[in-house]
Amino acid sequence: MPIALIVLAAGQGSRMRSDMAKVLHRVAHAPLLAHALRAGASLAPERTIVVTGHGADAVEEALADIDRDAVTMRQSEQAGTAHAVAQARPALEGFEGDAIVLYGDTPFIRSETLAAMVAARREGANVVVLGFHAAEPGRYGRLVADGDRLERIVEWKDATEAERAITLCNSGVVAADAGTLFALIDQVGRDNAAGEYYLTDIVALARAARLSARVVTCPEAETMGVNTRADLAAAEAAFQARARARALEDGVTMTAPDTVFLAHDTVLGRDVTVEPHVVFGPGVTVETGATIRAFSHLEGCHVGGDCTIGPYARLRPGTELDRGVKVGNFVEVKAARVAEGAKLNHLSYVGDAVVGARANVGAGTITCNYDGVFKHVTRIGADAFIGSNTALVAPVVVGNGAMTGSGSVVTQDVPDGALALGRAKQVNKDGFATRLMAKLRTAKARRAN
Ligand code: UD1
Ligand code: CA
């Protein structure tokens, strides 16, 4: 059965107190909307429609990076969840199959849960609603059900005391045949406490039309929505807890997992060790056996097997480290390919560079890659030895097996096997220091008198 996703993302999210649409706020470096779409994507939907409203331009722009095939429909006035779903209708012209309604601000619904809803539909339920048993039901809509047979949903604002005592709550996720869904929505009115078109009304309408409605439940953690910055922080914490647990399960050693921050797409291989206080930005892959030492920050990079990174290293986007590379303390690497066994051990900046196998980049080496307008490339050959405190003024090439004297400013290419010295020649003046010191001390004594 073909599936269409309808993702509601028009709400203002005023409690976020933000100039940015709520669904663009990030958890683990991905917008809430991307998280919401991820579970849905596992159903291989034929169509995905995102209903936008507040901040629609920015949401549409972000969506292009998340799912190129998704289409957006604008809801000009936020008149309620049923009204929002109705906006998707023109985009489902000619579609025959199931529609699944998701919320853009609810990031953690699992694909297994959506699969269970689809299964309930296949078993014949006309409308399937995802519910959960809430520890603190608060203002959630309440599911009035008899076992898994759903009678109706009552919004908190409209509920009686007895209904408010129900702890089975509405997540907002709904599955139904698209034609049935829109036919039911056509009948929804706004005669309620909020004066809104409630999507939740479709359950009672379905039952009145002798259609069946069923509740599928999931753990409350999945239905966690984001309405405030505190919720966003709680969602981040929940994501991190799960991601850390998964990494440990997958064979990653973390001495202090609570201090390690992972991104939505971090890939850590088997037998990777991550020391305390390491931060992964987006786009990081670490291959098997590598060690990321304490206080390192990595983003947009690939770390080969058995590399050692840090402590206190910074790997920026475009960094590609081959097997067994060493990047030590206070070293920053950006847009650089570093071949097997090379060492960048101390206090260096290596940017827009290619470093050959087994090269040794001495302490304090800087690739001067930027002339104020353009970026230029530095190439360091295999087995090269870059002396401490070398400034490599790009574009420049240091040949295979070549050396640079420490403190050199290298502005010209260095042939294979050559030594480049680009610094002032040293002069020694015998006895000069002793005489100078004596003179200065005498001057000081005279001044004190
Ligand atoms: C809704 C449900 C409630 C459920 C709760 C779960 C209704 C009437 N109520 O309540 O039963 O327990 O979610 O979190 O459905 N949206 C639009 N356009 C609109 C209105 C809402 O796109 O006109 C979007 C919002 O951006 C949000 C989602 O729909 O992502 C839910 O809307 P919200 O106003 O937060 O609904 P609740 O009152 O929380
Ligand atoms: Ca809400």
C-alpha cells in the first residue's frame, strides 16, 4: 500500500521565543524537522508533504537539504491541526493509499512504531492513532478507548474532570486511507474551547460513520515534543543518552560517556576509544581502532583506523586522515588529506593541504593558506620532515623526503630530498652577553643612588 507523509510544521512555536521557525531548531546538529522525517522515511513514502506557515521560506529552504522530493504546502492561518492537514490535499491529487500525519516538532517517533501503525491499518482499522501512557498527562488530548478500540479523542480544554483523569494520551500521529482522512476532515467544525479545527475530531466522526478506530501505543519517550527551549535541551539530552548507549553497544569504548557529545550522523567504528569531553559535530566518521583523546572537537572529517587524535585537537570539515595518523595537542586541521602514518603532533595549523605518508610535521608548523582573498594549497611529500615553527606560505610544495629547517619561512617549492633554510643566519659574538649585562647592571646601580 503506497504511503504519503503529511508533516505539520506551520505552528509558530511562540514559547520558543525565537525568530526562527520551531522545526528548524536543532537536536544533535539536525533540525527537528529532519528528525521527524527520518522515521517516516523508513516507510519509503511515495509522497511527503510538509505543511508550512510561520517562517515558511526558511523551512522550505532547509527542507531542500533534508528531502529533495518533499513538497511544501502553506497554511496561511493556523486554524488547527485538521485545517493544517487539509492544506496537504492538493498535493495528494491522484494519490491512492495511506496518509500518515506526523508533527515536525516531535523528533523521536521510531520507524518500528510507524510500522506497527501501518500493520494495524492492514488488519482493517480505518483510523489508527498513536497513543502513549503519560506519566504526567498535563494538557495532552485524552484517548477515550475500550482496549485498543478508540471511541473519541477529547482535548484537555474541552475535557471533563473524569476525562482528564485518563492517562492514555494522544501523540498526534494518525494513519488512515487518504480519501477517508480528507472526507472526515471535511466534517470537522471549530465549535470547541479553542475555536480551532481539531484533527482529533476525526475519531468520533469515523465512529459515527461506522468506521473503526484503533489505538497503537508506544513508550512516552518517543512522543516527546518540543515547545520550549527547556524541551529542546531535554530532547538533546534524550538523543545523546540514546546515541551514547548505541555507540557502547556497537563496541565503542567511552570512559565517561556522559561527557561525549555525538551528532545525528556520527559513525564510530568497532574498538574506537573516545576519552572524556569529546565533541562530534556533523559529518564525522571514525574507523575501527582509532582513539579520540580528551577535549577534542571534530566535524566534517574522516578519521582512519588506528589514528590517535588529541588531546585537545580540532579537526575541521574536509579533513581526511588515512590509517595510523597522529594529530596531537593544539593542532587544527582543515580541508587536508593526510596519508598513512603521518604525524602532526604539536601546536600546528594544517589547512588546505596534502600531507604525504609518514611525513613529520614539527611543532608550531603553520600552513599560511590565506592571502586575504584566496586560499592556496600546501603539499608536503611522503617522508618529509618539517622543522618546528616552519611557516609554509602556500601555494608551495615540499618534496618527498625533503626537510625544512626550524623557523623557516618557506615561500618556494622544495625539491625532493632537499633541505630548505629560510631564516636569518646565526651570528655568535664572543663575550658580548657578559659585557652587556655588566654595563646594564652598573647603569641600574647608578640610577638607584
Ligand atoms: C495536539 C493534539 C493533542 C495532542 C498533542 C500532542 C489536536 C487538536 N490536539 O495538541 O491531542 O495530545 O498535539 O502533542 O490535534 N500545527 C499546524 N497548524 C495549525 C496547528 C498546529 O501546523 O494550524 C502543527 C504545530 O506546528 C505542531 C502540531 O501541529 O507541530 C501540533 O499543534 P499544537 O498546537 O502544538 O497542538 P497541541 O495543542 O499541542
Ligand atoms: Ca504541542
